[in-house]
Amino acid sequence: MLGMLALFAAWPAAAQEGGFAFLRNGINAEAGAMGDTQVSWSRDAFSTFWNPAGLAAAERNTASLSYYAWVLGTGSYAAASRLGVGENAAVGLFVTAMESGDLEARSGPGEPEGFFSVQFVSSGASYGRRFGPFRAGVTAKYLLERIYTNSSRGYAFDVGVQADLPVRGAQFGAALQNIGKMSRLASEATQLPRALRVGVSVHPFHVRLQEDDATLAQLFVTLEASRFIEMERTKLHVGLGAEVFEMVTLRGGYITNDDLRGPSFGIGLALDKALVDYAYVAFESGYQGPGHIMTLTYQW
């Protein structure tokens, strides 16, 4: 068992120092393509992850499914929904899971002594409310991790705010994430990846049709700083998006000071009530990359 735990300690270090790594990196394709710049921009079901205040910014209800093919054969799965409550509030429900696949158990050099797997699950609910140009929200999470026959449970909370800025189409957002604790797993508890995210989004270019005021094309830029408290690391994120005919959106992004991720790209298609989003996430060499994210959304 000690050998398995020793291997597990090395495995997430290669995958960006994570038990619960998906609580840092997100899950949906729009975010992945834009360098995880979502704290000010998010306004759909995945506001349950990025910023619960964004639930109150959405104009429609949404339900989403997402899959992230991540490093070293791992995969993350997520389902989330957003439901309006009156004119100024909304609730969100979500579940996210990460599966390692088979890992080799070793207590020394030579043939593996067996195989084991690692699972992480986060599930819970969010609430967001609008107060004029301001929005605020909170998320409560139930957390589960399982390594071989050992398991641990815990809880965490996120709080977030968003605000419409005086500049047309500009928004500010901030969120404090993963404040909570886990029970012991074997001899000690896993530290949760607490993070503070602050960002802005702007629309520097917007063309509308004069006849019906429909959007012909628009460009949006998102900038964000994230501070990962346990890692004592600050990252800068930049995301770019270009939407044409309210149907096709091209996206790109980059994260600085990141040992794993390189640039990312993606595309989104709006098909009546259905949205299809894809992201390509480049990883540094040695991680069996790249990563791929596919998200399907239904809105009503």
C-alpha cells in the first residue's frame, strides 16, 4: 500500500500537482479554449464551477454535458444545469468526476505488483442573484476521493461577484474557490486547491445589422489573474473570441506560469437550442497530449 501511495504522490505532481486537479482546471470547452478566463464572462450552467454569480447573468436556462480528455490517460466528466428563479435569481446543480484509469502499484523497481485506480468527485449546488448591475453567488460542494481501498470525504464553498462596468459590454468578476476541508485519506487529508480569480472581459468590436439589430460579428477579450494559494503560484490568463452571425465562435487562449498547458484553441456552434463546443488544449512534451474537451449544451 505504501508503494501505491508513493506512486500516487508522483502521478499528480506530473499532472500539475493535483489531487482534485480538475477543481483548478475546469471542464467545459469554452473555458478550455480561452485559457480558463471565465470568472467575469461565465453566464451558463458552468458558472457553477467558475463563478456562481454568473448564473444570474444568463438570459436562458441551460443543461450541459462535458468530457475532458486530460493528461496521462485521465478523463474528467461533468454535468451541470442552470434554472432561473424569478427575474433576478438562478440556481445551478452540478456533478464532476475525474478517473485516473489503471495505475501500476510498485514498492520498488521491477514488475508492478498490481494495479489500482484513483477517482475524484465533486457535486453540489449554486445560487446567484442580481442586484442592478451587480451579481453575487455562492456554491456548496460535496467532495469524494478514492485511492485503491481508501476513501475520503469533504466539503467546500465558492463565493463570487460580477459587475457590469460603465464601458459598454465590459464586465468585472472575482471568485474565491474551494474553501473547505477533507477527512483523512490513510494518514493525512488532501489539501483542497484554494484559488482566487479576478478578471475583466471587454467587447472592443461589435457590428449589428441595422434592420433587426441582430449581431453580425463581435470580438471579445478576457483577461484574468488567478492565485493558487497552496501552490503559492500566480497565473495570468488571456482569452480571445470572435463570433459571426450569432452562430459560429472561434476562440483562443493562453496561460502564463503553467508547467503543463500551452496555447489552446476552439470553436463553438449554435444550432437553434443546441450548442456544441470543442477545445484543443496543447500540453508540454512528456504528457501524452494534447487534451480535448467536448461540451454539449441545450438551452431553453
